Amino acid sequence: MYEKRLQTEFELLQKLQGSEISNIVDIHYKEREGGASQWKPIGQCPSSRLYPNTFRVTYTFPRMLVGPNQEVRNWKHSFLFSVSENVLMRQGSSMGVEIEGGSFPEGQVPFNNHVSAGYVCTGSAWSIAQQGYGIWYFIICVGCLLNQEKFMIDAGHIHLNRDALEYWKRIRGMRPNNDIKWPFDLNLRGSSTRSVTPPPFKIGRRQEAPKPYIRFGKVL
């Protein structure tokens, strides 16, 4: 079951890479056999019979806030995560991301309530992604967090950066850094039926793009 699920996940990740956010996310993976240590683009199929479970996602944003009235153009950084059988197949499991290199370079730390120099809190993003979605949805949620999409930022909870939260609320008016059309309906494209159960919370204008409320620093 795990191997079959990984195949499905891989195909959806290829679909995500070819979507309208191909300029925002760049997905790579490592082979599980042969001792390969090189990252391979998701568009290239594995050379072995085993589908990958270790990924690197590079996000590139036209604009990233790194402080009050401070922004970096074409901000770019990579994140790593692995999806073991226990994580992928067990409901209620947890998963986060690792900042490649261990921390952001000086002057590149996102000015975000849920981000510090060496840590990005993904909250309940993985538990939401498990509810009929998958790894591709988790990647979108992390991107939305970095972009400060309203449904991903807990406006009532000071977490890692009080100043960033207040700035986002008072100065930014709780708007995202960039206007990005995220493909929340990716798994429904090409299908005439809705084959999955949406998350319990829907926030946003597009009903075909369910956006769950994500909790940070606490368990749902």
C-alpha cells in the first residue's frame, strides 16, 4: 500500500510542477535505491522500482518581506522533508520541513510570525494535507505560509515574531506578500467527480480551492 501511495503522490507532484506555480516551486527528490545522493527533478522518473520519499522544494517569490519596510526581490530558498511509511500512512502523524543549510542567510529571514532564522513552523498543515489530499497539498500550504496567506497566519496568536505579526496585521492589512493563484484543486483537474473529502474548514472565495484554517504551536 505504501509503495502504491508513493506512486500516486509522485504523479501528483509531477502535476504540481507543471501547474501555474511552476515558477514558484521547484521540486526535486532522491532515489531510494542505489545509494544515489544527487537530487533529481520531479519531472524525471525514478530509475528504480521504488518511488521516492525524500524531497527538496525550492520556493522562489517575487517579493519577500524580511523586516519592516524591507523586502528582497526574487527571494529563493530550499526546504527538505522525508515521508516515511509511518508518516504517510498513519492518520494523525506529524511532519515539518527542514531549512536547507540549517538556517536562512543573514538578511533573508522571512518577516513572518511562524518563521525564525532556523525554523519554520508548519502547524497542522500536514494533518490537513492527509485529509484526502497529500504531499502536493502540504507543499502548497508551506508556500502559502511563506507568502503570508491569511488562512495560514494565526492572527490571534503571537508565535515566533510579535513584530512580524503586528506589521502584517496593521501595515499589510493581512494581505499576502505576492498575488499567487495556488492550485488547490490540483487533484480534481481532469476529473468530473470530486473524489476526495475537503478539510473541515473552508476559507476563501473559491469553493473548488478549499483552504483549511491552520493552527500553530498547538494540536488541533
